[in-house]
Amino acid sequence: MLPISTPPPPTDVAVCGWAGITIRVAWELLACGARVRPAVLRDARDHVLLHLSPTTPVAHAEDRAATLTREFVARARNAPIRGSWLQDGEMPLSPRWRRALEQSLTPLSAALLRYHYADGHGLPQLERMMRVDQVSLEAARGGLREVVRRAACDDGLPLDTWGADRVDGLLRRLAAFSLGPCPPLHEILEGLHDPHLRRCARCDRANRLLRGGVLTTADLVPPKLGARPSQTVDVLAVHFHPDGRHHRAALVAEADVPLFPVDEDLLLLDAEREEEVRALLILAAEVASPPRELLRVARLEGPGRWSQHGLLGPLAQQARDVVRSRAWGTVEGMGELPAALPEPPSAGRAWMGTGLTVALAAVAMLAWLRPDVRDGSERVQFTPARGGVWATFDVEEDERVLVIRDDGQGLAVLHASASAADKAEWATGDGGYRVHTTGKGVLLASTRREWPALEPLIAEASASSDPLETLARRLSVDLEAEVHTWRL
């Protein structure tokens, strides 16, 4: 018989540090004022794990989880990441610093380390809770700062230039730093290890989160498969020049792909929807919202996942550094964006064109008799955006335009040209026209004839199973109009 041996313990911090990371994430979510719902906890924990390599020490992983969870909440709220000396969070903590603190603790400084630095209570609140004057509390806090300074100096990291606020940030991290080993969780819940709870923030927080119903014991058990998120994403990082930042909201409203605004000047888009993103950026440049010289776009690929709270993983932070090396007006992998289209002609020029209609009658008649060899698909293009569609079309100067919208409740006339000139409001300046409409479908037709009374035609078409197509056939046959339709 072969000898039976137990499998080796897991080495990936996503498994061996699952409970500690989950506790730290849930605690920081509460500290940020977020509700710890299952979806929020899962996304925040995945955001943390996507930043950590498998060999990260558990204590350092828990420490990084605090900073990364605050970043997750700020990003999800599209708010600045608040806090001083954020770069210090990248510096690993030394277990020796925590031991130095424990060896120097008095009852007062131990309470200060637990309630002030670990739990975040202010000194005035502790003065009332502990019935200790603030002078004594200030003295104890100064002693803790000095212990940390000496311990760091012994390790070759002088903190003489660090102010009190910066040292306090380090003390908050050390107050939550758990050396272990920790007793079994069920024994803690049975109240068997109160002395350990008073000095171990990890177990103290687990006890409070479980008793308060914020977490369950199942939340602290890693799944047998898939503890570490393995997804990767392909992202386009769109950086807005300071003069073009006010256009970002319009671009967000137009987009129909997963996206994530970051800070005030960055927008991350799902690059796997390449054709839709390309059309969006080209449209934005053509209508100068913003002009191409106020945009630069970089492409990144790496660990991450799109979620209802935005893009999870490190790419949001990396994107800012990568995009700064790109040229303005270009999209990495797509080339240069187009220049803005010319301004539409003035209304005066449009009315002058109407005055020339009679003079051009003979030419118009020749054009009427000459067969139109252009492909209709080139004359009209539909681009879904902003809850509806942009219709870009090219018609003759003497043609009248009809736009009818299907809003889901019936057909409605958006525009019916009374003359060939009144479509000038949609002119793009290059001989074409562009109009936006919302709804589930749209019909765009053009003809040189006058439009008949449309209400009876719409009523008749509405009685059919497909009103939009029925009306399109009727207009095409009766008026010899060129008709195009689009549906969601």
C-alpha cells in the first residue's frame, strides 16, 4: 500500500490569505461608508487580488488590501482618492516594528494603539470613553511615534523628516498588522481568546464583523477553484487635454460599451468592442467634441475585469502613465483621428439657395431623368448612440427629407421638409447632413416631390404587423422616394 500524505499547503496568497484579505476589505468598506453587499465585497476583493502576486506575504497582502479597497471605493464613486502620503502604502511593513511597539506598550498606549490607530476614534472621544485627560493621551501618542521612528532607524530607514501626520499613517498600518499565529475562528467566536483579541486586529475585526452580521463564516473560506481571478481585459485609455475635459461627459453619454471614468481627465473603454469604440472616437473628433488635438489614446492589456463598479485591477492606475507617452490626436492601433468637419452653412446661405431653385430647374429636370447609380447604403449611415441613433445622409440640394421615429408606442413624424431648404439645419458643411433621434427605430426618406398628408399613411401602416416597413414600402411606391430604416 502506498503511503498517504497530506497535500502541501497552498502557496498562493489568494488562498492562504483569503480570510485575512476578506476581513481587511470588509473593514475598509465600512470605514468608507459603503454597504458590504456580496457583489461589492466580491468586486473589492477581486480588485485587491488582481494587484497582488501569488507570492506576496499574507501580512503585506492584508496591508495592501486596505489601500486598494479605499482606491476601489473612490474609483467606483468617481471621486479623488483621499489621504496623505499614499505612496507610503507601497512600502512593506517590518514585523520588527510591530514587535518594538508591543514591547513598549503600557496599558494606556496599548489602548491608544487599538482604539485610536486601529479603530479610528479621535482623542476627544477616547478622553470621554477612558476618563483620561487629553494631555496624557497626547503624551502616549508621542511615545508611540518615537518608538516607530527608532525602530525604523535601526533598519536603516530614518524617519526624522517625517511629520507627525505621516508617522501616524504608518502607525495606523502597524496597528492593523497581525503577526499571528491566530487561534481557530470558532474558538474566537466562543470567547476563548480575549487576551489575543486585544492585541490582534485581524481576529478582533473578524469577531466584530461576524457577530455584527457583516460577514459569515462562509465568506472566510476560499473557494476550491477560482480563488484568484484570472481574467484579462483589453482597454483603450482616452486622455483629455485640460481644455477638452468638459467633453468627457458627452462622450460617456454617447458610448454603448463598458467604460470607466477615472479622475477628471481619463476614460477607459472596452477595446474588445473595437468597431464601436472606433466609430465613437471618430464621431467625437468629427463633431469636435472634443477636437482630435485634445485627445490621445493608448491601448493596454492585462489582468482585470469589468464590473458594475468599474474596471477592476491595476490597469486604471497604469493607464495614466502609459497614455502620457502618446501623441495628441492619435489612437494606438487605429491611427490618427479625423479633423473636425467644417461648420454648417449659415441660414442666410440656405435661403439664398432656395432663391436659386428656379434658375436650376432645368438642371434639376435632367437630374430627375438621369438614373441614380449611387448605392443607397452609401447615402445613409446609421450609428447607434445616446439611446438612439445618428443618421448621416447625403441627398441632393432639391430633395425634401422625411424623418419618422418609432418610439415603441407608435410612429411619430420628427421632420417633414416643407421645402428643399429647411434641411439646412442638419448640414455638416461637406455636402452631407446629420440628425440624431431616439426610439426603437427610425425611417429616413428623401424625394423631390411634396410630402402628402402623412397622418392617414401612418394610421394605415400602424394597423400592420410592421408599421415602419409598411410605411417605407408605401412611400417608395407612391412617391418613388428613397427610403432607409433602422431598428435597435
